[in-house]
Amino acid sequence: MSLIAGRPVQVVSTGMAVPSKTLDNHQLSKVVDTTDQWIVERTGIKIRHIASEGENASDLASCACRRALEKAGVSADTVDMIVVATNSPDTLFPAVSCRVQGIIGAVNSGAMDVQSGCNGSISAMSVGASGIASGLWNRVLVVGVEVLSRLIDWSDRSTCILFGDGAGAVLLEAGSKKGMLSCDLRADGTLCDYITLPAGLSALPASDETVRGKKHFVSMKGNEVFKFTQRVLPGYLSEVCAKAGLAPEDIDWWVFHQANMRIVEGVLRRLKVDRRKSIDNLDRYGNTSAASVFIALDEGYKDGRIVSGKGQKVLVTSFGAGMTYGAFVFES
Ligand code: ACO
């Protein structure tokens, strides 16, 4: 069952932050054997933001949270919980959420990180929304943040062209009108070798050999991931809509994980949904993993496509290492 029961949960505001440094395809083509044309045709990416030395996930996440709080006109000390989704934390512990809590001065808040591939964004939302619906918390910051540029092998053209750094935050509150309609999470752990970062933890502790073998970097079966999305997501998203009492054509805005434009277009085609209903920004940010859907949401609000209080139906969906996938539907 994926409908959200209990107290109404509302999306109050959003915020985002990206590093000021950028890297476009032409610059990348001087680093690895690739071209702007190949990257644009195969992925849709033109430019990505890359964190500078000393700029960490907690810095970007804190900035995105401050922007969401400012937009809502509420202070950090009124937040009950900060849930951060990330695959590139500053350190494994302490959690990024704890650093954020300290930086923004959310003195009355708890803090936790969720790690679930790019779909961590949806996992974090499930925690935040269900915590409010159950009465546990009243105000929650749900954040996705990545500095994956530090976990990428910059000599591997099959991965280094894809990723960008950034953060997106969503402020949730207990409201009077139902905002969050449903949230669903799935996984297929038999495919856990599709996207991995093999070394540096308990299975393969850091050693000279793991460093020489570049095992501390993201490794991906790109083709398999691509095929997985086309095989699984269209049917799954139809199911998500049906569980929320909706048909795909009832959704006003689709916010897909920004991994590859061909993935988004393929899924929309199979769902028979108008391409123009998708809020995309992959060309300007690349794949920001657990941050991507929240950055796209923030842009959707900022440019006036999503309007608070208008009751538009928005479906947000992601997939990633695990393989995990999931979606949530809310009314603006
Ligand atoms: N520039 C030029 N040529 C390249 C590049 C590049 N950057 N990368 C690969 N190629 C070459 C390959 O070597 C291959 O050459 P060959 O035919 O001579 O062997 C050819 O291009 C085709 O390679 P494919 O891997 O088949 O290319 P494909 O069209 O599948 O695109 C891509 C690769 C972009 C990675 C695609 O498979 C994809 O986007 N997959 C999904 C990735 C994804 O969504 N990952 C999510 C991970 S996020 C997370 O959870 C952390």
C-alpha cells in the first residue's frame, strides 16, 4: 500500500544550491576521449557544476536548506527533523544531516542520512512524509545532495561525462489540506552489481591495491541500467498513478531523475505522456544523483510551472544503485 494516511503533509517550499564552478562538454573532451556531440546525443548533458576544493556535500545541502527556509519565512530552530539523501557524504560518519543541522542552527532538530543510490531522494521523502503523517514531527527538511565528482574516475569516459554536483531541499509541514498523496519504494537487490563503488569500506578496505585498481570510484554497467529503466519504469509508474487514483494523463508535471534524456523520453513515450509535461534540467546540471529531482522541483516552482496552492498533481520518480526505484505524488 503506498497511499499516505494520517495527518495531511504539505510541500511548503523548495531550495537548491550548485557549485559556481562549471565543466562543459568541450572542456571534458580535453580530459577524456569524447565529444560534445556524443555526450549531447547519448545523454542530453551539456554542462555540469563541480564542487571546488573544500566545498563539501554539507555546504551545498546547508545552502539549499537555508533557501527553502527563507522562501517559507520560517527559522531553522522550528525544524523537527533533517533527512539527507546522499551517496557522496563528506564522511561516512558523522552524517551529512548532522553537519547541516549544526551549520544552519536547527537546534531543535534530529538528523539522519539515507543512502539508497539516486533513489535516496524518494527514500528520504518517504521518511519525512510518513514522520509528519504519523504525528512524530511537524516540520521536516528533506534534502538530496551529491559531490560525486570526488568519487568519479576522471579517466573513465563512460562515467565521468554523466555526473554533476549539487543539492536540493524540500520543506514539508503538517498542513490542513492533503498535499502528499502517495509514496512508494521498490528494490531489486539481485541487480546490485549494476552500479557500485566497490572499495573503501568493510567488504574491501582501502589498501594500496584498491587505490591502484581505482576501486574507490563509481563503476557502472550503463547499458544494463538503461535497459532496466525501460523494462521496469513504465509499468511501475502506471501502477503508482493507479494507486493514487490517477491515470498518467492526470499528472500535470512529471519530475524524473535526471540521468539521461533518452531514459526520460523512452519512459514518457511508453506511458503515452506529452514530453512537455516533464520538468528537465539535465542539460545544465548532469546527473546529480540523489539531488536531481529536488533541484528540478525547485526550478519548476521558480519558473512558475508548479504553483503552490493550485492543486496541480506532480509525480516525482527516481532510480539508482541497488537497483532501487520509487516515486511520490503530491498536489501543489
Ligand atoms: N564518448 C565517446 N564515446 C563513448 C563514451 C564517451 N563519453 N562513452 C562510451 N563511448 C563509446 C563506447 O566505448 C562504445 O564504443 P564501441 O561501440 O566502440 O564499443 C560506444 O560509445 C557505445 O557505448 P555504450 O555504453 O553502448 O553507449 P550508450 O548509448 O549505452 O550510452 C550511457 C552510455 C550514456 C552511460 C548510457 O548507457 C546511460 O545513460 N545509461 C544509464 C546510466 C544511468 O542512468 N546511471 C544512473 C546511475 S546514478 C546512481 O545511482 C549513482
